[in-house]
Amino acid sequence: MKKNVLIIGAGGVAQVVAHKCAQNNDVLGEIHVASRTLSKCEAILESVREKRAMKVDGILRAHAVDAMDSTAVAALIRATGAQIVINVGSAFVNMTVMDACIETGAAYIDTAIHEDPAKICEAPPWYGNYEWKKRDLCAEKGVTAILGSGFDPGVVNAFARFAIDQMDEVTSIDIVDINAGSHGKYFATNFDPEINFREFTGTVYYWEDQQWKETSMFASGRDWDLPVVGTCRAYQSGHDEVHSLAANYPQADVRFWMGFGDHYINVFTVLKNLGLLSEQPVKTAEGLEVVPLKVVKAVLPDPASLAPNYTGKTCIGDLVKGKKGGKDVEIFVYNVADHKEAYEEVGSQGISYTAGVPPVAAAMLVGTGEWDTSKMVNVEELDPKPFFTLLDRMGLPTRVKDAAGDRAWNA
């Protein structure tokens, strides 16, 4: 068994992770939170104490670390005795944190693909550009690395695996992410604005007819009639899980759809057309060098600040089509989460909640040995059932809608 968790990051998702680790510290042991800004880590731990989230008495500590410094992260892993690292920091730190885990033998869990700060929307193979280059080394060292274990990517990968396991053949996987909530601000992003905008400023890649195809953001949209949230407009977007699912199920078309309102699209389009979403530095008239995207991030609301007034629900799921016994079948596997309920429980909004609960469930499965793979994997390569069992108990129940009706996944 593995115990003692080091959480890298101190944003809204890290807050959820810390609360959920505390609620399950009988399994996970000591909890350490680290980021560049110690005060943010301490604020997260104070929120855990205020909610009295700790299941049993135990260690809860904050640390300052530069996660871009692999040597410093490795030293912190050794100093804390952490055997599991949950990386919910910026996607820019994935490789340095992973290298520290490989060096120390700690299990590595993240929620998104690594990104190079100087590049936006790289061409496929995405995971193959960074994380997958370390697969052989993880296997050689016996290091467990669970990639993309948030909600999307993460739970949606498990949704796909669960549906495909009930088919003889899979023909398509459409992942749909709808946030039908409202934060009450003129304009804001639900997670790090820099990462959010980088997802949507480049070419949209998707897998169809066993090859990569391209479109542009907001060029391909359709209405989805979904449980609880009703009919919502979603647009085809590039996203992390498209690559790993395409690699593991190359015979299936794989697409990702995200919901956007007209107001978001209008503001986004203006910012992009003005060049304010560029990651490349420019000089002001006064000779100051600034990165436009970072300036926009600085003036927008902190995503964590949205939580107190957030209302409404999210619906995220996979529509998987294929064949069973020679007949066409389709299965929609999904979850509905509530922003207000998330805030009342852990002090974060629903987007952070859906992203933060799953890596803790993954950590628990690593800790108990069920997902302690001693190699690098994506979530769809693992048995989804113990994952769903934990998610059900931790606040993210899985449901299935098919020809037999709408029900709990294990009904």
C-alpha cells in the first residue's frame, strides 16, 4: 500500500483535492499542499480545518516549492515521505513533477496534458509530444503514472471504457461537456484563464475515419438534449482525451464538444482578434515587455472567487456508439454536478469540484493497490468499476442512459 499525499498546486482544483484527501485520510495518510505561494497553500488548509474535513487526526502541512524545479520537487517528496503526488498545478509543470516522481519512486497523478508555455495548441500526438516519452522509463523504474485523471480528461475516459466493454465493436465516442451554471460576472473563465484560452485559440483536431482531421473553434456546433440541463449548444473543440482514446480505440471516431454561450464567444472573439490572447511577448510604448495573454489573465476574476455565487449544474458525459450482437447500440454515460452543493461542501464551484474529486479517487486506488500499475497509463486502460464506486461515494455519481432507460451505472 502507498500512503501520504503531496498535492502540487493551490488553485480551486487543489482546494477540492485537499478537502477530499482530508475526508479520506484514513486511506491516504498525511496531506501536504505545495505551490510557489505558501500563503495560498495555508489558506487551503485553513478551509479544510474550518470544514472539519479530516476523517481522522493526521498531518496537514503547507510548503513552498517551485514546481518547475524538478530537483526541488524531488527534495520535497523525500522530506514529506509522500508516496503519491497529485499534480493539479499549471499544465506547464507536468514534466518536471513527473521527473521528480520517477527519481523518487512516488506515484504520479495529473489531470491534463503537459503544455509548453511558448506553444499553443500543438499538433497531435499531444501526449506523445511529452508524457508518453517517459513510458518506458516509468516501466523500467516501476513507477505508477496515471495520466489525465480529472473529469475531462479522466472520468470521461472511464465512461468510454465502461460503455465499450458492453459492446462487441465501438464506432464512435463523443464527449460532451456542458456547464449550465451562472457565476454572475460579466466575463470569467472557470479555471486558469491562461490554460482556458490556450485550448481554444488554435486548430481543433479530432479523430475520424482513422485519421486526424482539422476544423476551427466554433466552426462546428450542434444542440445536445441532455439529462437535467436540457438542450444546450456545444462546439467541437480539441481536448486532451481525444488523443489517448484515439490511440487506444483507433477504429472509433473520437470528438470532444464543449458548451459555450453567445456572450462567451463574442468576448473571446474580440480578445483573440485584438491579439490579446497571444502567448508571444510584445513591447508597450514605454518599452515594457508583456505577454498579452498573461495581462488578460491578470485582469479577469480569479476562478476561485466565482464559487460563492455560482448557481446551476453541469452535465458531462460520453455518447458511445457501436455494435452488439450485430445490432447498432448507443450508450450515454454521464454525471450531473451542482455548483452550490460543491461550494457548500468544499468551498469551490462545480467545475473545480468535478476536476478535483477524481484524482483523489485515483490516488485512493493507487494507495490500495487496485490502480498501482508500476507503469504509465491513461484512465481508459484501467478497470472503471472501482473508480465509479469511489466517485459515487465521494459526490460524483455515474449514470447510464441507453435503450433500457436512465439509471445508476451499477443498477
